[in-house]
Amino acid sequence: CGDRRFAVLTGGAAWQPMLQRLYAGLGAQAQLTGIYTLAGDSAALAAAGEEAFPALRAPIDRARDAGAQVVVIGGAALTGLAARLQPQASLPLIDGLLAAADEAARLLGAATQ
């Protein structure tokens, strides 16, 4: 996310302290506006399709109101939701797992050249 202010949306409250420690360790706590967790089973929420969009849009809107410029959607169960939800979202969305995979591929490509 660079210097942009960002928020994270993920499944399960147990992730919140772990992600806070991660971003503090990365020196990104000044850019992090909040970590928003979803209640219930992330896989079931992802499988619900568009029916789940209101539950996802609400924390994205809260992140925007808190000053986020972009929201990272994290968690393997939520992979693919960023692209599907983006047309209805109030902020740019990043799929955390796909972004990590792209970065790993980039780094591996650079390492083999």
C-alpha cells in the first residue's frame, strides 16, 4: 500500500492482534487505520456470493470513514472476493493472498535472472 493509509478486512477476531503485531513489526502502523474482522465462518461468507456483499461493504465503509484509502481483504477463504466486490466498494480493494502470490512470483523471477 506504500504510503497510503489502509485497513485490513479479514475473517475471525483472532487475526486482529496477530495482524497488529505484523504491521507494527513492518513499521506500517502509522498507515494502518484499522483491522476489521468478520463474524462467523469466512468460507461460508465467501460461498454465499453476492448475498454476503452487505456484510463486507459495511466494514469497508467504516474503514473509509476512519481514513483508509485502500482496504486489503485478507484470508484464504476470502480470496477472489475483492475483485467481485470492487464494483460496489467505496474504496479500492486489494486481495491480500493474490497480492502476496504476485509479489512472490516477482521475487522468484528476479532471483532466477
